[in-house]
Amino acid sequence: MTKPNRLARASSPYLRQHAKNPVDWYEWGEEALTKAKNENKPILVSIGYAACHWCHVMAHESFSDEEIAAFMNEHFVCIKVDREERPDIDQIYMDAAQIISGRGGWPLNAVALPDGRPFYAATYFPPHQWLDVLNQLHNIYVTDPNRVLQAAESITQGVNTHPFPDISASILFTKEAYHAAFEKHLRKIDFELGGYKKSPKFMMPVGLEFFLQYYFLTGNKEALEAVSVSLNAMARGGLYDQIGGGFARYSTDEYWLAPHFEKMLYDNAQLISLYAKAFQATKNPFYRNIVEQTISFAERELLDESGGFYASIDADSEHEEGKFYVWTKNEFVSALDKENVEILLEFYNITEEGNWEHGRNILHFTSDKAEFATKQGLTSDEFEALLTKSNHQLFRYREKRVHPTTDDKILCAWNALMISAYVNAFKALGDKNYLEGALRTAHFIEKELVKTDGSLFRVFKDGKSSVDAFLDDYALLAESLIDLYEVTFDFHWLKAARQLTDFVWNHFANTEREMFYYTSDIAEGLIARKYEYSDNVIPASNSVLAHVFYRLGVLFEKSEFTQTAGKMLSKVHEEMIEFGPYYANWAQLLGKFVYPGSEVVVLGENAVNKANILQTNFLPTAIFAGGDSENLPLLEQRLAKDKTLIYVCENKVCNLPVESTDEALKRISGLLHR
């Protein structure tokens, strides 16, 4: 039996998955880099994450192969990286892969000079091809070092390219630009099947949230349809776990049927927020159910007793992708009461042949529930009761299977997304358990991930905090704490958000503060200091930060923050119009600049309750402040004795106060539609 390598001592579950490989793996660090320099060997940097199916495949096929491992050990210094712990390293070598081939993904395998400059990068290879590639790379490194050096210099120069145009004057933000961004973005929506055209299909919550904002600001029904058709299709499909709740990472097909089965905290947190906001906008009870079920999934499967949430659940169990989640017809029938079987077989589209591999079925439904119930001679309530009971039976049956493994590291940025998810669910549904969940996770982060100097750790695992945080950790946490302040009026959370932003201002900014680096000026020096500015499955840290600056600029009347948000938006203005979902969070910021927003000030003994009543509505451009003390510029000289007053303001100019939430809501609407 192979003796465990040094990754057995790693904290990362992903690295520990490779502890029994015959490859002599190192973690990224001084030991490995010094060895490479001393022995003049190239470093082989292999990057992935614990829930990655193809990472497991390559680990099993190639990194567990004695012959391949021996070649790797002899000719390379081999380094394993968990991209979720060290996204700064991943960014550099992913950029290299894009420069070399125009393609990226995981596992990501890069080969670099001993100083870290890459001269080759690619993704998955089957074993014979991988060994062939390694042979070629070794030979060229030994026989033609000048060619290798030239390639490394060229690729490193590309990785270091400054991405932003020099804009000397501020761009005038207009509604016309906002509409143009919408029109271009709308063309990418699949109005028949939902989501974005082509496969594989990722959910891209930030893109769909832009359409919700656009609908709110303009009343455009197509924008709402883009959201509705997508949310309905995603939640009906195999992408969504019909039995246990929660979404997989993406669908491999255009129908949302066959996912890659890993479940990521960041997806589920954002989708809780998105479905909650869609429920506010539409009052569709289906969206309420998805919010409740997805939170139940997250609390059941990912919540640590410390109050933090784990990163992900693997796609594989017993070395098979999706085995835990799929059903043969016989298994499905065995789990259910006989009198309900035929109805459930039809509803979930279960067949003997199966709709996936090896005669197995991925549960999904295509019929509208009310229409299906009528067809079966049932009322909607009767069918929902039957479905709830049957799903519980299926869940109990499934629980006896071997579960996929959980990556139980806790990441700051993703937990911040979960705080915001809880807040948005609380606003939409009014369940105080969700507010308590947000507070629990926020207190966990304060206790375990905030350092005494105000900086952050990124990772918590096995009772220990590690890895200096990156810009997404600061930006998403600051955003979530502002969210928490707006529903509690607890100034502690707003002060904490401001402190995080001050740290970013001092340690992540470039000289003009036109954008903010992904790494701080006190972080480990790598071959490039990158910016993250285009949105993806998670909004870019710079786009989130720009929203944070905008909100704090309003709340603290700090004009330099608001101006910085505008300056950042100016840098990506053209891309925002052109590239739809990849700049959707920026487009939402443009919406805040060009449409009248409202500052809603609620002061008095009953301030929190009245604010929460108003917040059951979808108000994406409103900023709330208040409480029972005048602790912000917005609140000064507005507290009245024995009354709870609501001021609806625009650009610091407030209407006369009202006491009725209905009247306040009319005034918010009136500002927008005047």
C-alpha cells in the first residue's frame, strides 16, 4: 500500500483526496518553490477543488498510476492547489491557459519555471496523453531552455496585461446605456427552455437579478418573463434536487435535466436570494417553496455547529457521478406507497429505460403542478400533500445510500453570500428563523475570521483559521453586513462593513482607485497582481465592491465612496453594454445611478418592524437606515418623541414624514414613476 504523501497533513479536503497518490505532492509554498530553484526543475501546478468530477477522474487515472507518478516525481516539482483556498494562484494559471489555448476549466494543470512563470497550461488529459505531454515538456525544458524562457516571458506578460482603458473624464451615465445593456443581454436568454442559450447551462443568478431590477425600474414584461421562464425551468429540472432541495452547479444539457451533480454553497446561497426576490416581485408561491427547501437543504447538509457553512458536496459517491441522486424504476417504486406510485411515476417522468446512464432516472417534472393535479382528479392542495408525503418517503429511502463526501472547509466569501441569502429570505417571507440564521453566521465570521487589525482570514477548517482573505471575501462580507444592518438597524453591522471597506481602501487599491486588486499589498507576492472585474457564476469582487461603495457613500454621506463607485463603473461601461451576464452586476449599478433611488429613513421605537414591513416588497434601489438613535448623517434631527416616522428621501432631500407603511410605499413608488 502506498505510503501517504505530505498532503495527508493538509487542511484542505481537496488536497487530502490526493494524499495516497504516489505523486510526491507539495502544497504551494516556500518548500516546493525552493526545491524547484535548487534542482532547476519546472514546477507542475495542478489545481482543482473537492467537488470537481473530472479532478477525481484525473486523480484516479493518472495521479494514482505508478509509472506516471514516477515520471512526474523525477522531472518536476509537483504542487497541488485547492482553487477555493487559493483563487489568486488559480487566476494566474487560468489566465495562462486562456492565453495558450483559449480554453480553461478544472482540473487545471500548468507547468512553470521554478520562479512560477508558466510556459504551458491545459486541463484534463487521459493517462496516455498526459504522459506524452509530460515527456514533451521535460524534453523541451532540457534541450531548448531559451524557447521555454521566451514562452514563459510572453505568457507572463499576457497575464500581467492591464485590462482597463485610460479614461480621463467621467462617462455620463444614461438610461439609454442601461436600456442598451438590457437589449443586448436579452438576446442571450432562451425563452423556450429558460436560462442562457446553448449548453452547458449555468444559472448565472446575477444576470437574472439584473432582469428583475430592469422590470422593477421600467415595467418591461419581457424582463420579468426572462426571469420567470428561467426560474421555473431550473427548479423543475434535474438541476434541482426534487427530493432533498438544493441546486447542482450546472446542467450539461439545454433542458436543465442532467446536471454535474456537485452542490456548491455559493450557487445555493445566490439562488435563495434570487428566488426570494422573485417571490417579492411576483408572489408566486412556487418560489417561496424553493427558498424554504433550499435553506432546509443548506442547514441540513452544509451547516457546521460553529455557525459557518461548508463549501460543497461532491458529485460522486462510490466512484460514480450522481449515483446518490438517481433512480431505477424499481427503486422508485419500492420507496413509495403502492396507491401513489403511478401518479408519481408520471409526474417525475420515471421510465424503465431511464433518462440517464444505466437505466437510471434523474427526477424532474415538466407539467404545471395545478394542471397535473386536475388531470389526476385532485385539487392542488391534495396533490401538494401527496407530493410532500412521497418526497419524504423517497428521501428516507435515499438516506440509506452511501452519501457523497462534503468539503467541510468554511470560506468567508461564500458564507457572506449565505448571510445575504438569509436576509433576503427574511425580507421576502418574514420568517425570523432566517434572520437568526444570518446573525448566527455573521457572529461566526466575526469570531473566527476577523483579525484584530480588521483584516480577514479566508478559510476556517478543523477549528483553525488560515489564508489571508482576498477582495471577494471583503466585498461580499461588507455587502452582507450592510444587508444585515438594513433589516436590524444595528449600527454594529454597518460599522463593521465600513471598517472592512476602509481596509480595502488602504490595502487593495491601485493609485487612482479606478479598480481594486484581488490581493492586498501585504499578501504573498506572485508573478502577477490581478483584478477580478467580470461577473460570472459569482459576481466579480470589484462589481460587488462598487455597490458597497455606492451604498456606504449614501449612508455615511461620503462622496468619495460614491465617486469611486462611478469611476469603477466608467472603466467597464462599454463591456457592460456588450457582454450581458458577465457585467450584469455592473448594469445593476448603472440602474442605481440613472433611475431615482430612495433613501428610506425609519426612526422611532417601532422602526425595525415598520422597515421590515416595507421590505417585504421588492425595492432594489432603496437604501434603508434608521433605528432609535440619530447615528448617521441621514438620520440627524429626524427622531420624534413617542412616534415612529418614515421619511422617503432622494439625494438627501426628504418628503414630510409619514407613519403609515402603505403611505411610505406610495411615496417610494411615486419617486420612481414621477
